[in-house]
Amino acid sequence: MQDLILAIDQGTTGTTVLLLDTARTVRARGYREFAQIYPRPGEVEHDPEAIWASVTGALGDALKGFDSKRIAAIGITNQRETTLLWDRADGRPVGNAIVWQDRRTAPMCAELKAAGHESALRARTGLVLDPYFSATKIRWMLENVSGLRARFSDALFVLTGMVVLVLLVTCANIANLQLARAAAHARDMSIRLSLGATTARLVRQCLTESLALALLGGAAGVWVSRWGSSVLARQVLGGSGELPIVFAPDRRVIGFAAAISVCAALVFGLAPAFRAIAAGRRATLGGNQREPSGDSATAGMRWLVIAQLALSVALVSAALLLGRTLINFMRIDPGFAPAGLVTVSLDPIPSGYPRDQYPALGARLVDAARGVPGVTAAAASTCGLIAGCSSSGGYRVEGIAEPAQTLYRNWVTPEYFTTAGIPLIGGRAFTDRDTANSPRVAVINESAARRYFPGQNPVGRRIGSSQLDTEIVGLVHDARTQSLHDLPVPMAYTPLAQKPPNQQPSLTNLDVRVEMPAAAMEPALRAAIHRAEPNLLVGDVTAMSRRIARDLTRERLVAWLAAVFAAMTLLLAAIGLYGVLSYGVARRSREIGVRMALGARPVEVIGMIAAESGRLAIAGMTAGLLGTAVLSRSLAGLLFGIGPLDPSTFVLVTAAFAAVTVLASCIPARRATSVDPIVALRCE
């Protein structure tokens, strides 16, 4: 029967939890305070972890002795406009929370008022412009919290730059096409000019053609993006379920695409338009004079091809660096064996489990998991792997006089190291004999041993919170408990059975080693846990490989997008080079025919075309590599295990563009050797 209501009041100085019955009588209550932080006059902050601890602690106090299934509804009130940012990647808070009383953004509000934004803001939101509200607090955090802007904007900045490069390469290709059309329509323009057409009218005609082409391309791009964004999102995020609506192009995206298309048509349509008019004037004045050929016919087009190649080199170089970064991250040794490991997120506090029952709860969960067919080992812990574990405390260390040495701590059940696949280097692991009544023991990792026992065997040494009452019985390999991006931290593992009842943290994780595919085991594990502990709140049940993939979401997204952009620009550069060479061969067909009539061999003609393409490629690649060397430092924040000026990357890029140059030159060179000298001489 559901006859209870849970009320949570998360206040400025503490958290109050009330449990009421249907007669609105308070049946139980819990209250936990937390500290106020005053960095400077007028500034008030809270530690987000302290807020969370107060909420979970008060919940545990209020729910003690009650079945959580009796709760029919939950009501929550929170601190007015207190503002806090969380890192989506690891779920950790970014800095302290700025409390509603804080006035640090008063100068920012005054500046906005002086600029005349107050009336517009109030019309849109109904709010006054005051530091009380969250918008200016968020802006302050983005501008002042160490590393925050860089963490969230570096990837977007790089991807935006790549999009701009792709757009420029595409527009250069279109401009070359328009320049070729301008030369081909010189006589048409001369007739129009002779009949009285004005320059403005002819420019409008050319720009109309460019605009129609750009808008058609923009519309096709939006249509492709509806499919491509979903494919890319599934590749990056994994899974085949429903994606968030953010991955579907909306009106803003369509409007932006239309605006960019119009701008591209104007910027890269003007030069071909004026060139077409100039060619028409020459034809009008010169009558039947011969059209320019050779280098003069393709001078502007060659510069555009060089620019295309330079931009493409920069983009392909960046894509290779980012792709190798993702590979380097995937090759990191996490310190445990993720293959065949399933992790279960737990939260016993809202379910009403007292802290002194965590050892027994952990043992029951381990037994329940072991009973599932296909499970070979299981262990519970207070700190999950690749889970942003940040539980640490001050320890006394034997041989060090200072009393407070920082160690991260993880309370685990026996077989934890076997389950996680963390190698034991020395000593022993925990066993069922390590109970609350036995001598206190600990196992530390290599980072802790290097910091506190350099060059020594730590096994047999002693540590402790207030006194040296815990013996180190084992040494294990470093494991990354926070993120693949973070180095292993000094960690002390202790038996969950020896955890003091009133000590943080909570029992949050169950790791299970399986023989079958992890995805197939997830439903069975969830069902087994529910049968054993029906009141326990269970979160994600996921394969460790999937958790690691989520940890690398940013790197995977940037690498995939960079690869797509690089492939597009490489193809466009090849098309642009091919187009200029083919156009040059067509314009020089009479010259080539005369050369062959005078005894030039086909191999010499091929060499002439190859030399021209080589000059273009060398100029473009040289400019691109120099530009990459200058701009690649902006990628430094996104790279791992590789420098922005990696020589092997530049060698690979050079080889790739050399191959593209050869392929783009084949057809024009073959076409040049097929020119009939008799036909060319007859035209002369």
C-alpha cells in the first residue's frame, strides 16, 4: 500500500527530509547541514558534493525503518537561483555552486543595463536584470572557472574551423566551374553587350545562376544532413534506439544553411561574372581574334586550385592527428580487463538501506550475481571503474611525519581484483577471512606505493585514518577509476566488511565478470538483483566496454567528423585539380596538336601535363603544410600521445596528396596524347 509522501527541502544551509502519511502527519524526518563558503566579500558558494551528501544523508535518516514501496509521491524544493554546472562526460560538478545570495556578477548586470538590454530581457523573460538569477552566474563560470571554457569549446572551435575549410574548398570548386563557363560564353556575352545590355544586368544574370546553384546545393545538403546526422550520432553514441531531437536539423539549421548558400553565391559568383563580361568585351572589340590559351587561360583557376590543395592539406592533417589521438586513447591500458566485464550502478540510500548494512548488502548482491548462468565472478565496491571516483581522505602513513596524506579509497568485497581484472603485483588480495572482527588490512596501488614508499616494498607497512591501525597486505596494478583522460590516482583498497558504519561513501557499484556477450547478460543480472533486493534502486547495467566508449565520446565525435570532412575535401581537391587540367588541355588542344605534328612524342606531352599538375600540387601542399604547422597548435588541447607537429603525419599527408595528384592527372594526360595533329593543323 502506498500511504506515504516524501518531501525534500534542499535549503541554503542544509537539507530537510520529511516523511508524511495521508493525514499529513510527520512520521519521520532527517536533517543534514553543510558548510558555507565565502571566497571574497559578497561571494557565497557551496560544495556540490556536500549538498549531495546532505540530501542522501537526510534521506537515509528519514527512511530508516520504512519500506520505500510505500511512498506514493515525492515533493522537492530547492535553493532558489543557486547555480551549478555538471560535466556531462563524467557526471562530476564543475567548480563550486554559486549561491543565490552571491553578488559577484553585479558589475556584469550593470554593464548590460548601461548597454540598454534590460527592457528587452524583461520583455522576453519577465525577469529583472539582477545577479540573483542564474544567467550571469553561468556566464561568470564559463569565463572564470579554470579550464571550463577550454574543455567545452575547443572541440566545437576545431569542428567549426573544419566546416569553414570544407565550405571554402567547395566554393573554390564552384568558382572554377563558373570561370570555365565564363570563358565558354564569351561570344554570348559579346552579343548581349552589342545589343545594349548593361554591366549591372549581366552581373545580375550571372549571380542569379550562382544563387540558384548555391540554393540547390544547400537544399541537398540539408536533406542529406537529416540522414547523415543520425548515422553519425549512432556511430558516435552507439545503439540503435531513439536519438535526441538535437540531432535532427531544425528551422535554425535550415535558415543558417540558406544564409550561407546566399553568401557563398555572392562571394564566389562575382569574380566569374566580371570575368565573363570582360571576355565578352574582348570578343566584341576583337571580332574573330583567337581566345587566350595556355597559362593565361587558366591563371585564375590555378590559384584557386592551389588554395584548394592548401586548405585540404590542413584539414587532412588535422583529421589524421585527431584519428591517431582516438587510437591512442583506445590503446591506453586502463589497468583492468574491460572485456567480459559488466558494471551495475547502485544507490541504496534512497532505498532506505542504513550504512551499517552495506557489507551485508554487498555480500547478498555478489551472491545474487554469481547465481546467474554465465557469471564467473562478482564483487561490490564504493568506487566504480571509469566512473569519476573522487572519494578521498587524509591518511597517516608509516614513515611520514605529516599526519594528513591524501589517498583515494575504495571499499570492496573479496574477489574484487579477480573480477575487475586488476593484476596483483605483490602480497595477497582480500579473502572472506577479512571481516569486521579481524585485523584491519588494505591493498594499495602502484601510484600510492611510488608516492609514499619509493623504492620500497609497501607490503607489511601500515596506514590509517587517525592511527596506524591498517596493515598493507597487497600491491596491485594502477587502474583508472576516474576517466581514461586522467592518470591513475594513489588508491587504498580496503574490505567492505571493515567499513565504519558512519563513513562515506555509499555502496555504488557491482562489477560482474561474464563468459557470455555482455549485452545478453544485462537483463538477467538486473532481474537477479531485483529478486534479491526488490527495494534497491538500480541504475545502469552496462558493459564496461560501453562505459569506456562513452568516456571517449568527444574524441570519437571529433575524429569521425574530421574524417568525413577530410574525405570530402580530398575528393573536392582531386576534382578541382582534374577540372583545371582538363580545361587546360581543351584550351591548348591546337598547341598540343602542333607540337605533335612537329615531332613531339606522347611521353613528352604526358610529361608536360604532369609537370603542370606537379607545380600546382607542390605549391598547394607547401602552402598547406606551412599553414598546418602554424595552426596545428590550436589542436594541442584535443591531442593525446601525439604532437601537433608530428613528422609522420606530414609524411602520410604528402604521400596521400601525391597519389591524388597522379590520379587527377591521368585522364587529362591521356586526353592530351589523343589530340589529332591533322585536325589541329587544319584549325590553324
